[in-house]
Amino acid sequence: MGDTFPRGLYAITPDDADTARLLRRVEAVLQVGVTWLQYRNKGADDGLRECQARELLSMCAHHGVPLIINDDWRLAARIGADGAHLGEDDGDIAAAREALGPDALLGASCYDSVERARRATAAGASHVAFGAFFPSTTKPGARVASLSVLGAAAGLGVPRVAIGGITPDNARLLVDAGADLLAVISGVFDAPDPAQAVHAYQAAFLPSSPSETAR
């Protein structure tokens, strides 16, 4: 079943109040190829967030990449984004599902809890995110998840997203443990060469030996 899930890099935008600069940074990454893009800007007011989200939605549509809105399913519904991602304080999963429709990509932060992921999928989440797996500069105080949670969530029947301190050096550990998507902010957008960073993360999903290729 897992082979049918989306796999690859799930890029998350950095906080950037300069919309033109943000769009340039994201365009460089979309040109290389990511699986999903999430718009996240914790520092912007509502007007700027909607402006940036609309611009990104148009850009993502051009590249054939789904755009997911962090925290705010109402904004996602208003602009016609491809989905939303909700943390534990960002509203009701069932209400978001009803508003966004059956085909939306609706993610839930599940931290280190398979039981939370089970409840989220029952309420309508189409994918679940676990982490932080490693120390994160974006969320230094985040709850820590063990690699085993990815395997334990395999039976939920939805893609599993890993987040938190993911680098090209530790990415394969997560993929081997069961992650379908790697959610990354600074590892891509703060890299000296973001396009090269995308390729490095993508490599974690490639077979590492002839025996894996034969599977």
C-alpha cells in the first residue's frame, strides 16, 4: 500500500516578509522538483499571509506541486489551496475536512503519538506528521519522537511525514524507518545552494543497493 503514497521532499517555506524575495527563493526550489510545498509564515499578519499564499498557489500550480497552508484551513479554503496542515491548537480536523472537501490534502501534527495519529485519520486527516526527530532550529523546544513511531504508524494507511532537524545526512534513517515524506525548512532554504540541497534530500529515497532495487 505504501508504494502508492506520495514520496519525497515536503518543502516548507521560511518566514519572509519580502514577498518578491520569498517567491524567488521558492521558485528556485520548485524548478528542481519537490513533492509538496507548505506555506508557513509565523511572523506575517493576515493580509500578508493571504497575499503570499495566493502568489505561491499560482506558482505551485505552474509547477504542478500541491500547496498546503500551515495552521489555517480557512485561508486554504478561501484561496482554493490544495490542503492545510493543522497542529494541536489549529482547529478541528473534521471541520477542516468538511470545509476543504474530500480530495484536499489535510495533515495533522502528531508529534510522538501514534494514538493521536489514529484519532486524526479517523477525523479526516489524509496524512500524519511526526517529530521532531532531531534537534530543530525552527522549533528548539519541540517534543522528541523516536524513529519507531514511523513503523508503528504503518497500519494507519496514510502517508507518514517526518519533521524536525532533518538533514541530507540523517534523511535516509527516516526513510528506512518508514517516512514517506521529509518536511524541511532550513535544510533547504538556508542552504548555500537550495537546489543542490533538494537533490541531496531526494537521494534519500533512491535505492542504496542492488538488492533494494530488485524489491
